[in-house]
Amino acid sequence: MDSVKTYQNVNINQHSVSFGISRMEDIYTRRNGEVDVPHRHDYYTVLIVKKARGRHIIDFNTYDLGDNQIFFVAPGQVHQVVENEKSYGYAMTFSNQFLVENLIRLSFIDSLNLFNNYGQSPPLIPTKEQFETITNYSNQIFKLFNSEKNMKLLSIGAFLKLLLIECNNICSINPIESDVDSTGDNLIRAFKKGVEKGYKKEHSTTFYANELHITPDHLNRTVKSRIGKTAKEYIQARIITEAKRLLCFTDLTTKEIAYELGFNAPANFSAFFKKNTKVSPSDFKLNQN
């Protein structure tokens, strides 16, 4: 049974609200410094961290909280912020609904190298000048969100897009002004959608390439140029992430997890897991507990 706490709405009291921003220090005060359990969201989260001490755990990878950092958490990722003291900065959340309603194409988010669903999700570390620019956008968004201005959500959407572009331009992989045409964005979106639908049964790059009517080599080149890993690595990362979630947050046995994830024998799953994580499924679960 899946026991991961899931937040489905950006605003728990107003389900129609599709964007939110809060100061991290206010969240800390409201929670009296108590740490939330590992959880996931059905929406995007951006943490603009001005000052913090502690750690941020995203899909079982732990990152130190520090000053002038930006974290990106995609829908479905399991994460937990553990603060040693009050943090300062902004926690921003938005859904696909917000993007569509405020003229931001979903393909724009897919083209960014920020929301990496599976594998490593380290914080972005801007320069002082870059962080000041991002903070300025965040301040404008916070002011607008708490104002009564006309069309404030459209204005927030414009500043959010500028903020994400600035963050993306800091990344060494996949700058928005890429020499790969927009067809690549559509391909990546279709590939990710296909993997999400089929990863529990289909593990091969060839299968997804055939579904997209392209060669495996073409798929690998496009995926590598967009997200910095091959199609095979992306598929394997998706399987490993789900395996870790099932090991830690359900009462399924290793054998049941193996069949759940499309392996024809538990030994094959165990070998795959150990090859990719350097530990056995049972040892991983023991270590996490």
C-alpha cells in the first residue's frame, strides 16, 4: 500500500487556485519548526533559498541546504526539507493549469533543464549577480500575488517565465536558445509520456523509438541534447526511482516489486537494482529505515 503523503492542490483550501508563493520563514513559523514527512506534489515547486541550514531530500538523494540556492521539484517527486534553523527565501508552487491559463506553453517547461523528474536533482548555484536578478523576479511575484491588481496572474506568469529563463540560462546543458529545433521538444514530451505510461512493462529504448517512429540512435541523440542523459539512462532512472519508492513507502516484498516493475524474475530485478545503486533492494530498504 502506497503511504506517501500527496498534496494534490496548490492551495488546500481553494482548489481553484493554481499558483502560490510563501516566504520560507513564514512556513517555518507556521509549522513551529516541525519537519513535514516525505511527500510529493501534483504540481511544480521552486525553492529560492536566500539563507538556510539543513538538507533537502529529493527522491532519496540528499543535498545540503545553503545560501543562494534554487531547487526545482517536479510533480510526483518525493521530497522533504529538513531545516536546522529558520530558512529565508521563497517557496513557489504552480500547476499545469496555471501555465495554460497564463499563456505559458507546456512545451516551454519541457524544454527547460530544470525539472528533472528522475535521477539527480541538485540545487542550482547562481552567481551573486544572477541570484539578485532571480530574487528581484521573486519579490515582484510575491508582491503581485498579495495585491489586488488587475490581471495579476498574467503578470505573475510573465515574471515566472523570466525567472525560469534566467535559471535555465545558468545551466550548462540545454540553453533555451538551442540549435535543436522545437521538434525536439515535442519528441521529448512524447518520449517522457510514453515512458511514464509503459515503464512497468517496457524497458528498452528500441520499444519507445518504435512507438515514436524514429530510430533508437535518433531518440538517444535528442534526449541527450535535451536532458543530459540517454534515453536508456532516463528509462532506467524512472524504474529505479519507482523501485525505491515502492521499497520504502509500501509493504510489497522484493519479489512483488520485481513483477510490478516488469521483471520476469526477482533475481533479474535485484541484479538491475544493485548495478544501478550499488546496494541490494533489501539493504537499500534497511538503510532507509
